[in-house]
Amino acid sequence: MPVVVTLSGSPSARSRSQGLLNRAAQVLAQQGIEVQSFTLADFPAEALLHARFEDPSIKAWQDAVAHADGLVVSTPVYKAAYSGALKVILDVLPERALTHHVVLPLATGGSPAHMLAVDYSLQPVLTALKARHVLGGIYATDKELTWQDDGSLLLAPEIDDRLHVAISRFLAHIPNPGHVQLDPDLLHAQLRLGRVSL
């Protein structure tokens, strides 16, 4: 079974970027993918800030990435850049940690003006880690992600559609997808959304 690691760069446990990542993980699990999730809360601050590679949390993170087929990272955009906390977590990975990985970046922000922040700031870091393929990311504004009374996050239909298409492309780039299969009706809908013809 393919394994995908997810990483949240939000310092808040209840954030739109975390909610968007949770939705991505849900869609991946529905397609038969094993998902291993990491958040900032999984790492002691001192271990990250002092790059203590012997810390069990950092070893667990490195090991999970090493044995995964793909990585989905999510970040809030602050001052036109991705989260500094995310950079610190990525910094403790070995130099070629993503050599065999496909990566899907997700980002959230208050304004469409920062839509390209992922391309300009996060993608070069992922490329420096030798990611085999970095997909075009999904950026959603606060208006497109709405908190519900039950605490769940509702994605605007366009964002949810784009996320499904992105995950379909993500799965297509996993080297050995194994038995992952899309439901025929779902596959047809996603091909239509992606304007792909067979």
C-alpha cells in the first residue's frame, strides 16, 4: 500500500490550513492510501530550533519521510511567505530526502494577492530537497474555507473540486501506486474537471 506523509506548518491546532490538509488526507485515505500525519505539535520546540537530530521526534519524522511515496504539505501564508515553523521542520530533513517523492503543497491566506507565495517561496525549498516532482499547489482564501458550527471546515465547491483533481494527479505520480483505484464515476468526474480526455 502506498504511503503518504502529511505535514502541517500551522502553529495553531485549529487553522484553515490544517483543515484543508485534513480534507486532503481524507480524500487520500478514500483512495486506499496510508496516511501518516505530522504537525508542529509533534516536535519539541528545542529539538527543532537547535536541530537535535538525535531527538526521537525528529528521527520519527525523517524515517516516515524516507519510507513514504509522497508528501503533502500545508501552510498558512504570513507576510507573503509560508510559515517559518514549516521551514524549521523541513530543515531537519536530509539534503536529498525527497528524491523519490511527489509533493503537493497546500496554502491558505486572507487575500488572493498571496496566491503565488507557494510557487515563489516554498517550491524552491522542496526543490532543494530534490523532490522528484512538485505539483502545482492549491491556494485557498479565508472566504473559501468556512468554519461550521460542529467545528468542521467547509471548502468552497471550487476548492474541493481542485483538491480532488490535484490529488488525482498526485496519485498518478506515485512511482508504485499498487492497488489504488478510483471509483469509476469519481474518475470520470475528475477527468472532466481536469479537462483530460481518454
